[in-house]
Amino acid sequence: ARSVHQIQSGQVIVDLCSVAKELVENSLDAGATTIEVRFKNNGLDLIEVQDNGSGISPDNYENVDDAAFRSALKHYTSKLSSYEDLTSLHTFGFRGEALSSLCALADFHITTAQAHQAPRANRLEFEISGKLRKTQIVAGQKGTTASVEGIFKRLPVRRRELEKNIKREYGKVLNLLHAYACISTDVKFSVRNTVGKTKNVVVFSTNGNRTTKENITNVYGAKTLSALIPLELELEYEPSGPMRHLGGGGQSHQLVIKGHISRPVFGEGRQTPDRQMFFVNSRPCGLPQIAKAFNEVYKSFNVSQSPFIFADFQMDTNAYDVNVSPDKRTILLHDAGALIESLKVSL
Ligand code: ADP
Ligand code: MG
């Protein structure tokens, strides 16, 4: 049986990207159709995510981050109803751990209202331990705003490290947010940043489009889109190695890859931006081996530049494992070798 150990982990929040990821996934889980991410000083002073989702039920306030309650119940999360759920994730979050980690790493507060409470909302403040310190009635519409101020302020070494690399880290967060914005159809997504006197500048936004294509146009521009062609592949590959004995009794895996990819431009010539986004069942994730396979195929046809790739791998939940890294960003594909061979042939 999958044990509690599997969902226990030390570090959910390791960098700026994990903060943005956890907050945005909570908003998506809450059914938000509008999500605004606000940075101050590229995230060093503030990362704040506002949504118009379900809001948090007052019954859950104590539970959001109450360490005592959580340890009594082991990792509380309102999204996990049974351990079986771990093998078939329908929502992004399932640890009930992200927000409590944030309390230890920064000043964290939430303002939240369910539909029937608006225009009254509750502002929740938490102790370092994650315990609810204070609630206060404030004005607010339906939805949730989660604010993370002074990330890593209690870990001076990590804070200095982040300050030193903030340009690069901020770039990484933007790439991740691009991916969420592009894959999230019917969600109006916007990102703003305040640096010095340039206040609340819109970094990018989407319009709540029905298609990923329109989202890509909003994020990367019509010019990028015009260089793309639809990507639609159906793959079948055989399980191999030790995993064969686990899922499906040796049945072959089936997989659909949907998205958009650069039109190959052969030889020297026009170049498309080097932007590559991968998703597994609409969850943004890094798939370095897969990226390598795409790039190799393009290269083998003498295509000068690595392609723009937006690829959603729609596959059986038992064909991969999201629990390998605490922050769930690394996904382990079972039978990756067979998958990649099959992918290269199809491409
Ligand atoms: P998880 O997402 O794994 O359940 P989190 O620590 O990220 O754990 O969040 C704890 C709980 O707080 C969630 O299960 C959910 O009930 C509530 N929550 C957090 N963010 C939001 C949000 N933006 N909208 C509604 N509920 C939220
Ligand atoms: Mg979560």
C-alpha cells in the first residue's frame, strides 16, 4: 500500500517557482476563472495570488495550517479523501503541506470569502508554526488571495542566495507561469510586477480563451503562433523492466500527445524562439528526456533551431509517478525508454 511516508516530505517550498506553483495550483483546484499573480521586486518582497475561486470554508480555517491538527490527522488536506486518490490525481494539490511550509519561510496571510460571505471576507494570519494566529473581517469578493511576503526571511543564507540570483529565478517563475496560463483554458490569467517606480506593470495576461492556441497568442504573440503547427500524436509502447510486473499485467501503454510545435524550418533560416513546455495530463512539468528527444529529431532533419514545443502528454495515471520529488515538479515516466523510441518514430 502507498503509505503516509509517500506524501510526507521535508521541503515543498524550495524556491520562488514552488511558491508560485503551489499558490496557482490551489487557485485552479478551487475552480478559479480569474487568477492574478502579483510580484513586488521580482518576488523578493511579495508574491501574491488572487483568485475568484470557491474560497475557503470557515470550518477549514483552522485546518489550512494548524500544525497540531495536521499532525493529529497526519497531513491534512481537504482534497484527499482516501489514499487511493494518490494514484489518480484529479486536482493538483494533495499534501496539505504547502501552505504550512510557507508560514515557516515567510510572512504569510490569506484573505478569503465564499460566495455567501461576500462582500465580507476573512483575513487569516498565521504563526511561524502554521497555527492560525488571528482572523479579521475585511471587505472582499468571492475567492482567495494568498500573500507571501519576504520569502526566506528567516533563512538568511537562502535569502542571500535568492537575492543574488533573483533575475534568473524570476525568469524561471515567469516561464512556469507562461505554462500555467497557456494550458488553462477558460481562465483569465494575469501577472504583474512592481519594481521601484514602475508599479503594477502587466507582465503578460490571457483573456479567458477557449483554446490553448489563443492563450499562446496572448502570451507569446501572433508571430510565434504563426510559426506553429498542431501537434497530435498517438503512441503505443510496451512496458519493460521491473515496472512490467506492477501496472496492467504487461499491457501496452497508450498515450496521446496534444499541443503545438514549430513548423520545421530546414537548414539555416528563420528561427523560432526557444520555448519548450511540457505537461502530463495538463500539469506543467519538466520532462528533460522528452525535450531531448524532440530536439534530436529536429536536429536530425537539419532544422537549425530547437523548436517551440507545447506538448500535453495525456496518459494513464499508472504510467507515471508524481511523488518522486517533494515539490512534485519532477515526474517519473515509467518505461521512458520505450516511450521515447515510439515518440521519435512518430515525430
Ligand atoms: P493541498 O492543496 O495539498 O490540499 P495546501 O497546503 O496547498 O494543500 O492547501 C491547504 C488547503 O487550503 C486546501 O486543501 C484547500 O482546502 C485550502 N486552500 C488553499 N488555497 C486555496 C484557494 N486559493 N482557494 C480555496 N481553497 C484553498
Ligand atoms: Mg495545494
